[in-house]
Amino acid sequence: MIRTRSARRPVRTVAGVLLAAAALSACGGAPAHQGAAAVVGDERIPISTVQARVTALRDATVVAAAGGAVPEENGLARRTVAELVLDRVIARALADRGLSVSEGEVDQQRAADAKMLGGDAALQRALVLRQGVDAAAIPSFYRQQLGIKKIAAAQGQDAQTPAGDAVVRKALAEAGGALRIDVNPRYGRWDPQRIALVDAVADWLPQRAATA
């Protein structure tokens, strides 16, 4: 089931299941497009963008965890690519239905959660430690949450129920297929039906061997 933000605290949505496959141990391989972590439709997601997000998240986690464990960089990079792709898949699913999420809605939901947790600083710390979301990614996090709720609601469903979950998964699978998502094999391969990055080692290892 796709989980959306509960009434008590923010929780991960579809993104939470994206990394169920084992993390890739390799860092090399021929990129799908030079300098791009992924190409979603006609839009490139630069590797530099992924690297900047990973650095920001690691730095934020170090501060929030106060010396606790910090996720390893390869796993963070793959997770970041998955999140960036998912942003665009949700946006496409919304657009296909004539829906959108406004900045005002994002701000309103963020403010409500911050009030519930005792302030924006507490919200940021919770999102970093519980969800792996750094401060700069918070708006995207809420756009995902609200977008998923709207997709389900458009069919008269609640995204937190099995029926709503099925509606959202179908919409995101269709959107992902229509977008022609091409991910750099070092991060995996996007499977539109699973709404996930899956292991692409089998795809790029022969290419690597051929160029060795």
C-alpha cells in the first residue's frame, strides 16, 4: 500500500518503497546520457544536482543525528534519483487529470505539521531523521504527499486505503510509462509498473566489460 502523511506526523509515500531492491555496489558504467542521472521525457536531471542533494542531506543528517549513524553515499544517491524521478511522475499524473498542487497548499500543510511538532526547526529535524528529507527538499516532499492525496481524491478515494492505493499506483504507472524515463544505470532502472528503481546491474555490466 502507498502510505501518505498521517494525521499525526509526516510519513513516506510511494518513495518509501522505491528502494526495496538491493542498493547497487558499483559506481561506474556508461551513463544513459552524458552528465545526466536520468532523463524524464525531455528533461535531464544532472548528476551534479544529485550530488548536491546528497551532500546537503548528509550534512543535515550529521547535524540532526548529533553523531549518530549517517547513510552511506551510494544509497543516498540512488534514493535521491528515485525521489527526483518520482517528483516528475506525480506531476505528470496530476497534469493528466487537470490537477495541481499550489505553493500555498504546500505552505499550509508544512505550517500545520510544524505547529503540531513544536515549530519548523522540529519539523526539519523530524523529516531529516525519519524521512531522509533535507530542508531544501521539504517543498518537494509535501508536493508528493498532497499530489498523491489529490490523485486518489479525484476518484473519490482516500490514498491511505487499499482502494485509494490502487488508484494512485495505476495513475503513477501510467504516467511513468508515458514519460519515457531513462535512468543512468549506475543508479538503477525505473520500472513504471512497480513505480520503483530496480537493480540495473545486468544491464550495464556487459557494457562495462566491453569497454574494460
